[in-house]
Amino acid sequence: MKYLSNTIKWTLVVGILFFGLAVYSKAEEKTITFQEFGHSVSQVPTKIGNHITNEIEDIKVYQKKNWAEGKAQLARTFTQIKSFFIKKQ
């Protein structure tokens, strides 16, 4: 029983210390400007728009390719299933 009470006491002490440190420590706020990355504010919407447009085009090409592969695979599957039911002479 004595061990349990010591454990609780130490847990409370450590918890209070961590809480005190969390309240006391204050991180410096640093705002990042676009100029630090070499972009001006007016360029950002254009670059984002171009990026989104390029991503949409890439997705369309990828989906078109995968749909074609999926249709071919489905056709092969139906052909295999049909071959189970049709007698060959």
C-alpha cells in the first residue's frame, strides 16, 4: 500500500511539473512570408491554379488508361465464364 501511495505522489509531482513547464514556456511565433520561398503574393494563386490544372490532367490520363485495362479484364472474365456454359463441338 505504501508503494502505491508513493507512486501516486510522484505521478502528481511530475504531472504538476510538466503542466507548469507547458504553461510557462512560450514558443516564438514566426510567420513565414512568401518572399522567403522566392514567390510574391501575386504569383501564388497562379501557381496553385496551374498545379491543380496539371494534376487534373494527369488524373484524367491515369483514369482513362485504367478504365481501358478494366474493360479489357472484364471482357476476358465474361469470355471465360461464357466458355463454362457453351459446349465446344
